[in-house]
Amino acid sequence: MRARLVAGNWKMHGSLAANARLLEALKAGLPEAEGLGYAVCAPYPYLAQVSQALSGSRIAWGAQNVSEHDSGAYTGEVSGAMLREFGCRFAIVGHSERRALYGEDDGRVAAKFLAVRRAVLTPILCVGETLEQRERGETENVVGRQLDSVLDAAGVAALANAVLAYEPVWAIGTGRNATPQQAQDVHAFIRSRVGARDKRLAGNLTILYGGSVKPGNAPELFAMPDVDGGLIGGASLAAKDFIAICAAARR
């Protein structure tokens, strides 16, 4: 059975006090379930707090971004090795907001993926199309290009220690989400695309859905055969909602 994961992406939210309350609530409330993992991806300044609060718990933690460089004169950047020192397990790469707002193209995303692997962390690789691309029927072309860029740079075997996340850009933070069947169709395409290079690896690959996941729609989304959990944005900031979403991922 494929590993399942629900990961919270706090984005640029949080405070020491609010984080402490949220983390304590998650530790107390997240259900134990075989084969289901949990993670929170916090802003850089809070990684020490998250590390201390979650140490010894069943909740992993990670970062929302990483430099493609291991060290050097890159003011404002954070390397994978630095993240590892804070006990991070995960690092998100290729999130649509990084692609759209900060100009990260497929090549840079692939370089960041490789940097995360060098640091012995688990990348959460995000792929997804805009509304205009979907309406033009380009979803598979866009997602396939984004995925192939990483596969060509890192090799398919690198996905054995990675997580993929399909996040339709048009559904992120808009309150509009892909239907369960729309999500399933793209997840199945991703698995098939990887399977063309390594069928066994593709069958074991954890693929998350991200895009306005809420307690109300999580059960139907997570019931799809190729949806292995979620990358959760706004709802991960409310303990009650995140716990409910995680409960929906149990099998």
C-alpha cells in the first residue's frame, strides 16, 4: 500500500503564540493511522520553534522553499543543509506561487529538487496548470513538461524518495477546487508519466492534491484511487479543519 501524507503549508502566516497553540492542538488531535503521515511546512524563522515543539511526535516538519545552491554568496537564501540542521524532513519545491511570483522556471525547480536530494531531505515537488492552460486543453502538456524537467535532471529513481503534489493553480486560495474526478485524472496521468520510465516506482509514488482542500471536500478527493493525501494551505492554519482533513485521509 502506498504511503499517504497530509502536509500543511503555512505560507507566510504565523506567530510564536499562534504557532504554539496550533502545534499543541495538532499533537493532541491528529488521529493515529497506519500508513498515514503528517507534516507542517513552516516559514524559515519558525523552524526552530516547530522543531522543538514536534520533536518526538508523529508529525514531521519541513520548509516551503530551498536554495538550489549548497552554500555561497547568496544573500537571503537558505540551503538544504541548513534545513537538515533544524530536523526538517521535507522541503517544498516548485510551488505555483514560487513559479508565478518569483519567476522560478522548470530548470530552477529541477535544480532545487536536486539540492533537496543532496541534503538528504524529501522534496515535495509541485506541478500544476493555470486556468487559461486548462481551458485551452493544455493540462497534460504543462504538467508533463514540469515533471519531465525534473525527471531529465535527476533521473526517475530520484522519485523513490520524493513526494509529488498536483496543485491546479486556478484552485489555490480561490475557494474553487478541482472535482474529485478532475484531480484523479491528472494524478493518474502523473503516475502514468512516471510509469513510462519505471512502472514499479510509479505504483509506489505518493501523489498529493493541493487546491482549496477543506473538511467538506476532503473525503471525496481522498477517496480517488490515485490521490494519496493533500498539500493543504489555508485550512492547515486552523487545527480543527486540518485534523478533520487528516481524518479523511485514513484508509
